[in-house]
Amino acid sequence: MKIGILGTGGMAAALGGAWTTAGHDVLIGGRDPRKAKLTAESVGAAGHGSLDDAARHGDAVLLAVPATVAPQLAGGLAGRTVIDCTNAISPTGDGLMLDPGSGARQLAAAAPGAHVVKAFNLCHVSIWTLRPPMFENVPLTVPYCTDHPAAAAVIETLISSIGCVPAACGGLARAGYLEATAALAIGMWWSGGQPRAAFPSPAEV
């Protein structure tokens, strides 16, 4: 599958590397051509270029940019599967909080005709560098939300191809739950907690 990645940071490199290893055709795009080239070379991606180059390249497009920037880059993606891995969260005195006016639904509003998917936002960037992500001999589950059956098929292919298990969690109306879960889980990690321990398997109860 052709995948365009908008961004040159940690998530762009980690997921770009995972998909390249899985045999996908990945192009890294960024505002800084030098950074795009370095990121592409570091993960063995097929190519690099501008943000527009990456957007045009991909049957699927990953927005690996800050959450506040993502809606500004979503134009011209009608008919594409657009993957939102961002977390619009900010530290406060009460812990990590969701930023108002951000998230997958706002991204979808800024990209009419695009098939937006919320996915890959719950784990630290280091998890996506594992080949495959597996814990206690169990493959990592990747929840996702989307309103589009075609986008669901694309994201399930991309998740499965890196050795993970896709988990459909409803439409974009439920994407806010994934975003809130990220704020809770990341906050627990930062404070030294282990969010995984809060969700035992029913078989273990």
C-alpha cells in the first residue's frame, strides 16, 4: 500500500519504519526537506519530499504532526484514508487534560470528503519500533474509530501488517473516548503508574 506520512518526528519515523518493514511504499513529507530526507533514510522509506508530495503519494495518509497543526494540513485529501495519531493534551495542575477544539472530529470537519481514522494514539512512540509489538506473548491491540467502511479496511490492513490486532471501536463520534483514554494512560505513565494493570482480562477475574 502507498502511505504518505506528513511529519518528520518520532511517530513518523516509528510508524514509517514499521510499515516499510512490512513492505509498504512509504514517503515521508515535511516542511524541512533535510529533515524529511534524514527521517526517510533512517527508516528505509521509499522516498521523501514536501508535505504536498506525501499527501499526493498516499492511498493512506498519516498525520504525524502536532494536534493543533493537523487540521491545517488536511485540505485536499478527499477520498483518502487519513490517519490521526495525534493527542491534543496539555499538562495542568489537575493532570493531563484534553485541549478543547482539537481531535479527530475537528480534523474531519477540516477535511471534507476525507475518510478520517483515529488510531495509533494510545502507545508511546517506542512501542511502534518493536518488531512486532508483543507483550507476554500477546500481540498488541490497536483500537481505532472511523465512519467509513473503506477506511476501516485500510486501517485493519495497516495494523495487521505490523503484527498487531485491530479493534474497531465505533465511528468518529467515539474517537473522543480514545483521546480521553490517552490523556488518562499517559498521565498514569508520567506519574509512575501502570495503566495496563487497571484492565485485567475477564478470564483472569
